[in-house]
Amino acid sequence: MTAISGPQDGPVAVTGASGFIGSHTVKNLVDAGYDVRACLRDASRDDKTAYLKAMHDAGPGTVSLHACDLMKASEGAYDEAFAACAAVFHVAADIGTDPAYGRPSPESMYDSLVTQTAGVLESARKAGTVRRVMYTSSTAAVMGPGAPDRPKDYEYTEDDWAGGSYETLDERYTRTNAEGEVVKAWTVQRSSYAKGKVDAERYGFEFGAKHGIDVISHCPCHVLGPLLGKPHDTVWQHRIGVFLSGSTDFPKQGMNWNIIDVRDIAEAQRLMAESSVASNGSRYMMVATD
């Protein structure tokens, strides 16, 4: 499938439009003149839509609000919003693994990542006009739990996958717990997110090849930058504050501390949609330079 050449090719849709990355993606597209369909769970909430409406007023592109429940993606929740769109930017994700965030188990979090992405892609296919889908994955899918041991100065690339490769992923993620039970990746707290992102990417690439849609993934690391919406305790501004306070509750988990500005992610996504170099299966790590 060919790239989109610009706003003249038709409207584009952004899932998770009220979120940190999603809102900046909408802004970048509007600034470039696109007519953007902003998809969010509740389009009636002022705290989730005021800044999106302000983007519409500022132009030169436009913003229309569409209520789409990600949890119902497999039921066609995005069908209407994607109709006649040239491209889809799938940013939304239900990422909580703790019951406090509404996810009862790592298994359900893994399932939601893969199932939701499949539903979004099916809505894009049914539209009949979508040329490209830009999927927001994560560096957890590149260097997450289960990745092969690497030298300290190893430089990861887009060819690396958490778990080593598609073929060894399940084997490397499988663990035996204290009771001697074999535990698969999607039942392990830390690895369910990484494996979910890997499998969603893989599914997307296969779906794109089958249906003639370019599915292009990008893998952001820790995302920093200005907030356009209401602060919440899962954005890195909050977590850095916790870190600087000296709290011992700050998550360690063997994380790599690479960062990127959210505005660079937004710009990169638009360029992926417009690029004649990118194609189905293209994968890009989103990491700032030193």
C-alpha cells in the first residue's frame, strides 16, 4: 500500500486521542492541516476534550470527537470513526496490570492488548480506505523481560525482540513457579505487557500483509514532555517527582532509562504515514539521542 501524501488524501483517526501521546499526535496532525477524528472513550467530558476542541479552533486542520470504547474494539466500536479515513494512528492501550488500575490479572492485560489491536485493525479493514495503521508498541517489545543476555554496551535495534525472536518468545518467557507449575508469559506480571506488545505487532504485520494495509509500529521508551491534558499518576512527570522525592516505592524492575520527547513521537508518527520508505512491517525505535 502507498503512503498518504497529505491532508488532501482524506481524514485520519487517532485512538486514545485524550491521552499523553494521543493528544500530541492529534495536535501535530492538525498543525499539518489534517482533518482528525479524535477517538476517546467519553467524548462528553470537558476535562478530556477541552484541549482537543482548542486544537480545532486553532487549525489549520480540524478535530471531530468520536466516542469509541477500546474495550469494545472487537465489537466494531471504531467502524464509524474510521469510515473514509486514509490512515489510523492506534495509540490507545489498556495497560494496567494491577487491580487498582482496573485490570484483574496479567492474563487479561495481555489479552486486551492483542484483542483490542485486532479489533482496531478489523475496523480499519472494513473502512476500505485506510492505507496505513501506525501502531504504538513499546521498547518493552524490544528489550523487555525474557530478552537474551546482552553485553553491557549492547546497542538494541529494531531487529531485536523481547524474548529473542518470534520463535523463542514463548520458550524464553515460560517459567516454573515455586509450586512447580509451568507459568506462561501472559500470566507473569512483568512480562505480560512486553509479550502482549510483541504479539500485537506480529499480528498487525501479518494482518497488513493479508489485507493490503501497511501496519507500521513504533516502540517508544520512557516518554517525557508537556502535558496537554490533566496530569495522572502513570505519566512520567509524576513518576520523576516520586523519584526525586527519594521514595523507595519508585519502580525499579530492571528498567532501561532511555527517554524521548512526546512531541518527537507525534512528529515521527505523521512522517511514518507519509513516508515512501516505510511499508508494512516497518518498525521504529523511538529513543532520543544523547
